[in-house]
Amino acid sequence: HYRALSTWPTYLPPYFTANLKGYALLHGTSMAAPKVSGIAGVIKSVHPDYSPSRVAALIRKTAEDLGKKGQDKLFGSGEANIYNALK
């Protein structure tokens, strides 16, 4: 869906998704992990009483469903969405 802005080694040529030196627009599990961790941190800061399992359930429940309806092998629970989780 969306790519994440990430650091990119300056000794490599610019990544094809961005012409920014030292940064690139990337995707995949290595970009999903920090995104979901950040979303979990924001949820926890707004709801300090939520348990880790409740935070995880909220992230899954409010994810943007991609692919087949519901959880599937390719997209899992979908794309985590902080806006949906906090509204």
C-alpha cells in the first residue's frame, strides 16, 4: 500500500523510489515492524491502562483490510492504521 520513508546508506546510489540522498521509500516487513511498534506506542500513550493484548487486538480490529475480506495469508489482518485506532 504505502511506502515508509527510511534511511538509506549514502554510499549507495539513490533508491529508485526516491531521489533523496540518505533516504528511500521502502516497504515490507522491515518497514511494517517499526510502523506497528510506533502505532502501539501511541495507543499506549493515549490508553495507558490497555494491556499489550488489548493494544494488539485494537491494531488488528482497526487495520485497513486489504485483499480478500478478513484475515488472509497474503495480507494478514491488513495495514495498521493509527487514525482508525484512535477515532
